[in-house]
Amino acid sequence: MERLSVISLLGLTLAAASVHAEETSLSTTQDLRLVPVAEDLEQPWGVAVLPGGLFVISERTGQIQTFYNGERQEVEGLPGIHVEGQAGLLDVAASPDYPDTGWIYFTYASGDTDSTATALARGRLAGDQLVDVEELFEQNRRSEPGPRAGSRLAWLEDDTLLMSVGDRGDPERAQDTQDHAGSILRLDPQGLAPEDNPLLEEAGFLPRIYSWGHRHVLGLAVDEKRGYVWAVEARSNGHDEVLLIQPGKNHGAAAEGEDTELLELGASSGFFNEEEVVEPAYRFSENVSPSGLAVINGDHYPEWEGNLLVGGLESEQLHRLVIRGNEVTEEEALLDETFGPVRDVRQGPDGYIYMLVGDESGTLYRLEPEA
């Protein structure tokens, strides 16, 4: 067992089981330990923390790994997954009624070297096998394998599922409301459009679209306590964004640089005008490349109640955003030493925060308050 060491943070202390050997003394607001839960992951993408302490982790290279009491199993039985560029096996999430149904939902690139689409499927875990697998949804337009496939999943309080789809490397597609690319979708548990979707009966809109104008949403979280849906995404001009999602609205780029050209293109083509674009709730001042997003509620982190935690692929940081009402009022980069690109951030049913980091060799950490 590796001994715990103290890692310098901005505003708190983090003790981690890691190769770091030196201790740093600092003032703290909350003492935390960073405890490894799962290690030696290959290009990890997402994690589902299940009741009872089962961890289901997706690896972009096409594997699902489960961990229980430190025991690891690789799960077989996934559908055909095309791995290329940023595409492969993507996010994973347990159904809200998992204890009764056993459903695990996951997104992935479906297709081949000629064309792929971001798809959604579900299955049930039976030991090291995924059984009863069924594809529920595939975006309506395939394209060459490449960047910005997405995807993230988040359940709403009414047991409908939000799913993000990237613009597939073509910004114009994010403003085409007859194309699933560049959107957040709302689906029922069978992958269909719920009858109360905001654009279900609007002419010119695909019925599953919940919001559009997105480039690459890699963080999606629902704050059931306050009724908000938050998302984070990278923008090509470096002004990465935190979005407070408005159902049925266009969240297209309205900042400077390449995204301004997209805004002008959309306006000239009749998709929207500038007044209809929902402004981001917050823009990062530096390139974060945000991935993973959690809303913090519960007793384990009392000083972070209602805050957002955002992972950074480029910054290799865990960013804390203080929320007042529905506004971001403060940003804090927590890690003074980094562990690699942060892939996902989740709060589990046990109330603890989990951070998935790394690339070729990844690790899942749990943030535990010091006794």
C-alpha cells in the first residue's frame, strides 16, 4: 500500500496515494484525501458510480472495465465500436432504476472507416458479460470518422436522458436543426423523443433536440436540487464555456474569433439571429478544454454546496466554480500539481466526488474528507 502524501492545492489540502513523496504545509478550508479506486486504465473516458460500490468505466479504445472491492473485470459483449481519432467508446451511465432493471447506457461511434455516427445503446451486466444489448439511437447523419463525436450522458429528474453529440468537426452542422450533430438531445429510456420535448412540434427541428449550437459538450450535469442543467464545452477561439442550458434554445457561439464567423454564417443562412443566441454563463480566461462536470450537493463537502467541478484536458486541472443563484461568481483551479488530463468528474450515490484522469494509463480517484 502506497503511503499518503500531501499535495499543495489552492485553498485546501489534498492527500493522495501517489508517487509524490514530499509534504507541503499550507492553510486549508477543507482537508481532503485523493484515494485511487481504479488504476491502469487505457484512454479512460467516463465513469458510472453505482449503488453498492461498483464502478463502471469506459475506455475509448472499446472496453468497459468494472471494479468492485479492488477487483477488476473487463466486460465482453459490446456492439461493434469504431475507434479512430476522438471516436470510440464514449460515456457510460446507469439508469436511475438500475437496482430494479440493471440497465447500463453507453454512447459510442458506430460505423467503419468510411463513416461513423454517435450512437446510444444499453445492456445489463452479468458478471463479465454485457447481455440484452440493444441500440436505442443513432444520429441521423453519418460522416467521416474524425474529431468531436461527443458524448456525455445525464439523467433528468423525470428519468429522461440527455445526450450530447459533437459537431463532428463541421461547425455549420451545429446550426442545422435537421442534423443531430452539435446538439444536446433529450430521450426517453427507449431512445425516443418524449412527448413534452421543447421542439417536438416545431417545424424544421428534429424532435429529440433539446438544445443546439454546440461544438463539443464533454461535460453535462443536472442540478436536481435547483432545477438547472449545466454543460461545458471547448470553443475554437480558446474561450471555453460554461453553459446554463435553456431547453429549445440555440447556444451557438457568440464570442470572438472563428466562432464569430459561425454566428454570421448562421444569421445569413436564416438559422437564427444574434439576439436568439443564449450567452454562456461563464467563459474561462485560459484554454481549459473542459471535460467532465459535477454539481456538488450533500454533506461530504459542505463548503462546496451547489458548486460546479470541471475537469480540464488541456489544463490538467480540477476547476471549482462558485455558483450564486444561476451565475458563476468565482473560479478556483484546485490542483497545484497535476496528474494528467482530467477526463470525467462525477458525484456518486455515496456523495463522494470521483475524478477520472490520464490517457494511456489512467486512474480513477475518490476525494475523501480527512477524518
